[in-house]
Amino acid sequence: MRIQIQCINKSDRYNPHERITNCGGINNNVRWKKPQSQIVSEIDNNINQYYVRVNGYREVNVIVEKSAAGNKYIKTTEDGEMPNNLLSLPECP
């Protein structure tokens, strides 16, 4: 299933480089919220695909990356050196 991420929770909401803890949105009229670790697992195991909308219309895929320390995290394919697509999403309720 392809699911849109519409909101996030970060460990420090005001730090643009801080770690995402949860992602959420609305899918089939049902609000959902999952820990980042579950989304990483679902992407790695081809259970679900995730994306965000940029400027309200263009879809950008969410992928799994590995930090220099070996920790897996999610980002969009177009974030490059200055991540903003996921990190700029509003706070999940």
C-alpha cells in the first residue's frame, strides 16, 4: 500500500535536524500514527511505501537511510544535504 505521511513528531520540535520519533496522517478516512522504527521496517520489508506531498501536489518518496553510526532513519528522496520535506511537516496530534 502507498501511504502519505502528513505529520511528524520529533524529539526536539524546534531543532530542524532532530530525530523523527513518529509519523502520521489519514488513510482511508482513518487517522494513523506509527513510530519511525515501524515505518523503517515496513519499507525495508516491502509491506508499505510512504510519500509526502511537496507544495501540495508533487509526491516525493520516503526511503530508508543509514547514519554514519549505523542507525536507520527515514528521509525523502529529494532531501539531500538539507532535509526539509519530512522535517517541515506539522506536528502530529
